[in-house]
Amino acid sequence: MTATNSHDAGNDQTPVLNQELLDQYRSRKSNLLERLIKAWLEEAPRFFDGIRQASAEKNLKDVRAHAHALKSCSNNLGAVRLAKTCQNLESAALSEDNSVVDEVMTQIGPEFFEAEQALRGELFNLNPDANSFIKENIEEQNFSSDWI
């Protein structure tokens, strides 16, 4: 899936990434977008893992905190669908609605995967030499397929 493709599930036609925002970063400072994507690829998986762990422990306070952190960093980089899903999860955790938390938890893995893949593609397009960073980053992550 390219960064501009829309999500196939449901009626949501929101692109994975906000290309206008990415274009603004591209036009500002040399390698700013590259640095932002690398930071997201290093930090976002930790927030995602925190959400998964807190959800498994039924710790809604930590679900909310990690969802908020992932929402913020995703919004800042234009991963709008993931940020929206995180907002839904954060709201459900705040209202202590376990059934909605469980429902959103089934969505967040695929949304995270799509955002991550789209950002990896953007990074590669910006700098084909970033392939070693991308490979190292993938090897550090240990996502089980049931979350994707």
C-alpha cells in the first residue's frame, strides 16, 4: 500500500498519511522529514507495545497514556488514521468502556502496521541509503502477527 492509498475497510476514505503535511516538512529544512520519520520509527513501536501490554493487563490508565502518546506523535507526522484510532482508544479508556477498548484494540494493530509501512516507504523515497536503518528498525521489533 502506498502512502496515499485509502484504507479498504469500512467507509473511511482517509489516506494513511497526510501528504500535504509531509510536503510542508519536505519544503522546510533539509532532511527534516527524514529525521522526523526516523524518530517516529524508533518511538512509536514503544507506545504501541505499551498499549498492547496495558490492554492485556486491563490497565485503562496506561492504555490511555500510551494511546495519547502514539496519537500525538502520529498526528505530528501526518499518520492521520492511526491518530484517529488512538483518539478513539484514548476516549474509550477514559470513559472506562472495556467493550469499546476491546473493539478499538482490534483496529489499532492494522492501522499501526499501515502507518509504519507508509512511513518506511516515505523514508526510503527520501533517502534510499536509509535502507539499513529501516532493516535494523524492523529487526528490533517483534510484533506477533495477531496484532497486525
